[in-house]
Amino acid sequence: MPANQQIILDNRPQGVATVGNFKLITTDTPALADGQVLVKHHYLSLDPYMRGRMNDSKSYAAAQPLGEVMIGGTVGEVVESKHPRFKVGDPVVGMGGWQQYSVVDATQPAALRKVDTTHVPLSYYLGAVGMPGVTAWYGLVKIINPKAGETVVVSAATGAVGSAFGALAKARGCRVVGIAGGPAKCTYAVDELGFDACIDHRQHPDMYSLAKALKQACPNGIDGHFENVGGMILDAVLLRMNAFGRIAVCGMIAGYDGAPLPLANPALILMNRLKIEGFIVSEHMEVWPEALAELGLLVATGKLRPRETVAQGLENAPEAFLGLLKGKNVGKQLVRM
Amino acid sequence: MPANQQIILDNRPQGVATVGNFKLITTDTPALADGQVLVKHHYLSLDPYMRGRMNDSKSYAAAQPLGEVMIGGTVGEVVESKHPRFKVGDPVVGMGGWQQYSVVDATQPAALRKVDTTHVPLSYYLGAVGMPGVTAWYGLVKIINPKAGETVVVSAATGAVGSAFGALAKARGCRVVGIAGGPAKCTYAVDELGFDACIDHRQHPDMYSLAKALKQACPNGIDGHFENVGGMILDAVLLRMNAFGRIAVCGMIAGYDGAPLPLANPALILMNRLKIEGFIVSEHMEVWPEALAELGLLVATGKLRPRETVAQGLENAPEAFLGLLKGKNVGKQLVRM
């Protein structure tokens, strides 16, 4: 029974989240009951959705309870098993949370999934071949549903979702334009991720300036947009959407702290007969096998090899998480344990 | 060749539209060429979309050219025909414009349609069994697609679109809640149009007050919404939408004059996984036969018998139109000639 470092939510943010909202504690891992598996985590996934869970307000997901281990996706290996399908050494992915070990009831469907690390690095099951990858797939395939030759745009382009979106859209013959923060990310998007163009939103003080840059990068207008951010970026994209354009709304990170961000010109929804749809990928489990198969193939064939930003040690997870919210990471933000 | 009174767009509105934007002129009706039909208009339809056409800005439809007869739907009778399918006395519906007579090239498909006035009054082909009725049908059936027992809301509930929406939604077993301006319209919606409830938005100074009234009228939340207005009404409805709700955006009348109206809290699209879709019914001609058949049956069986507001004489069309934009009409706004 190894000692288990854990990070709990100690108190809720008043406005901007801080490291003081979290607390590191140490507990013992309990003895296993029948059907349970003890997993040692190698990587913890940090994701923007966690910020929403820290609030007590109405949202699509239940609030993270105070005093409990922060929710989070994990990959690791089985170190003890009382379930016949899992044996010591199996690489597995699950929702182990912000801690070094988790005890999983493996009799629950989908609680723990064995993965193949022959062609796909273990950590990628938290990113390109995990929840972020499937998120990109759902928004692109099920909402935007682009034809070859159409132009699609994604905000937070170099993040785990955005980079998968880029590869999936290129595979469908689209022109893919990213929006990211800073010249380094934009260079990375074009040179390594295969985007046709990438716009640095930090160069643009308002939506009209950003819309002008979008016009240059999207000479035929925008047919599909995957929104990870909201605010000025969505306002600018709306100004360049073509008739019958589709917008998948996956994130509104800019609005989590403080007051809601308005949408400047909703009349464009009517003028351009747009379809806008919000979704969360965990409500669409039926698409995961198809999506993961395509994403795994893109990774195995070298068409999707995004960078990762890896913090060392569970104790550094809160700071890495706050950095993620400010866009300091490049690619998937992980914590290595 | 009778003299033909016509109303042309003389100049474009600077902000609010006025009667001074229009001009009444008299011309001669030309002699008919082969395939042409001369129609004497009995009724002209006045519709909110016309306000958008008066602007020169980018919109879903071409701007109304200056100096030309204002666009508009008309019903009337054939008074002269050089086309074998039409004979003198036939009741017909078309897009004759703001004038007493129109010359129609009947060889063009769908330019002129003969109608049956046995069970449906002629004027209804401009309202409940015309473009407004089909608009309601498309938004309800193709975008909202409600199940029996779901709650649907419509703004401008007593207008031509709203009243048809109410009857169509009741026929599908929905709870139907209207939003309208003033107590008289609300009483009319419930007592005559069959709405389950109707909220007077003039009683509510802000979206939170209106959202509270919606909560009372929609105890199970809102599953579908048909938006004819925008602004505060859409903001309030968004606060009460259920998860996976659908919003059909048909009109943004509140934003036509002056600056765009922002949407207060677009993050709700994500939180409640909403689908929002703008449409204009003339782009969906494939649904018209099915929609008109259902609407005609509802009228013929007495389930849809909305009131009309009828201005007398073409010269009064501009004032009646400006009244429509202010919500002075009850039900379909027509001009009798």
C-alpha cells in the first residue's frame, strides 16, 4: 500500500483561479476489493474544462466537490489487480484524477481501458488519441461536416484539440486556418502541424482588425469554425463566415473568470443562415471508437505528431494548470509523475 | 390598360424608416406579350423582412433598388391573360409588389400560383397559408423538431408567423408559450390562438425579469424557441433553455435600426449544448407543398383562424408598414386595394 500524493480542491476561485485554491495532501492507498485495480499514474492531463468545474455555478457538468481529489484524465500502468481482464504492467487510460495512484472498479464499463503503445506513445492517449482528439473529431465531422475545398478555422489552434482538428481537416481536403497566441505558436502550427495559415490574435486589438487578417487568410470566406475560446475571436470569425456556415462551440475559456462575454452581432446568424452548436464530447460516447481509430492511424503514420508541454511532479500541477488557462503551453499540457 | 398606382423606394432610411422614404407614383400598365398575365391585386402583404431590404448593407437578400416598386407578396385576380394556364377571374398569389396591378411572366416557374378559395379566404394565402405560415412550419419542423410534451416558445406570437407556429406546435402535442407586446395581444394569443400562456414583454424592464416570467410559464424549461425579434427576448429565453434545446432564428427586427444588438451570454450555447440556426424560408422551396397542405388543413378545419390587420388603400401602405415595425398590428398586416 504505497503512500499517495493527491491534490484536492480546497476552496473556490473568487474571479481568477490561483494556486491557493488547491491543496496537496498524502493518504494511503486502500487494500483492493474484488474487481478493483490499482493504477500507478505516469501522466495527468490538464484541460480547460477543469476551470469550469471549480465554480459552484450552473454549468454543463457537476461542480468539483470541495475537499475531494481534482478530476482529471490519467495514463499509467496496472501495479496490482483483482480483476481478471487486467494484469500487472498493463498500460491503461482512465479518469484517475490529480493523484499518483488510483483504485479503479474495473467492473464498471469504460472505467479503465487498456491501450496499445506499439505505435502510439502512452501520453498521446490523453491528447491526440484521447478526449481532446475525439473532441476535435466530433466538432469537425458531426457539426461542421466539411466538403473538400472548404475553409475551416480553429481557435487555440496549437492546443491538443486544435492540433488534432488541423490534421483531421487536412485529411478531408480542407483549407485549415488556425488562430493562436504569439508568433512561436503560429510558426509551429504552419511548420509542424500542417496548417495552411495561422493568425496571431495578440497582434489584433479588436475584432475588426482580426477579421481583416481572417479575410487575408481565408480568401474564400469561412465555411466551418471550431470555437475553443469565444469573445473577440468568435466575433471576428462571425464577420467572415460564409452563408450556411457551421460553428462548433467547444470552449468559452475567455469567459470563465468574471462576467459573461457578449456576442457582438448575433444578427449575423440570421443574415448568413449559420448553424451554431455547443457540445461536450462525453455525451457522444458512440463516436469514440470511430474517432479513436482515425486519430490513432494519423499518429501511427506520422501525420499527427503534436508537441506536449510536460510539468514534472504532481506538486507542480496547479501552476501548470494556471499556465494552461493563460495559454503558456504548446500542445497538450501534461504532468509527469 | 388601366392606370397603375405604385409605391417606390425613393431614398434609404437614416436610422429609423419614415414615410418620406417612399413615394407614390402613377404609371400605365403595358400591353401584354405572349405568356404574360395582368393581375389586379386585392391585398398586399407587409412583412418585417422589407425593412432589411430598404438598407444598402450586406444582408441575406439583395437590397431594394431605389426608384423601383417595393417588393411584396400579393393576392388578386387575373384580369387579362396571354397564357393558356390562366384565365380571367382566376384567384392568384404572387410577388406583385406595392402596386395595384402587376404584369407577370407566367412562363416562369412559381411566378404566379392559382389558389383555391373554397375553404381558405384569399387573403390567408399571404399569411397562414403563405410565406409566413411556411416560415413557422420550417422553423418548427425542420429546426426545432419537437417531441410531444416538449415546451416551445415563440416571440411576436400574435403575428402571422407566430400564430401559425402556435397552431402547428399544438397539433404536435407541445406546450406553446408566446411572447407578445401588450395585454390585448396576450389575451388574444391565449383565448383565440390556443396558446397555453403568453407573456407581455412590455411588463419586463430587463432580461432577468422576463426570464422569471418564462420560468413560471415554462415550468419544465424551454426545449425549442422560434425567434422573430432578438435582443432582450432572446437573452431571456437563453437563460431558460433546457439542455439540447433548439433555436430557430427567423427575425432580428429589434436590430434593424441602428447598431447591432449583442447577445448577452453566448456561453449558454455551450453550457446547455444548444443548437441555433438561422434560416430564410425562400431558400427551402422543397418544403412548401408539404407545409402548405398542413396549414391549409388547419385553416379549413378551423384550428387556425388568425385575425388580420387591414389598411385601406395603397397610399396608406407606408404608414401601415411603419406601424408593423412598431408592433401596432394584430395578426397579419395587409393592405386592401
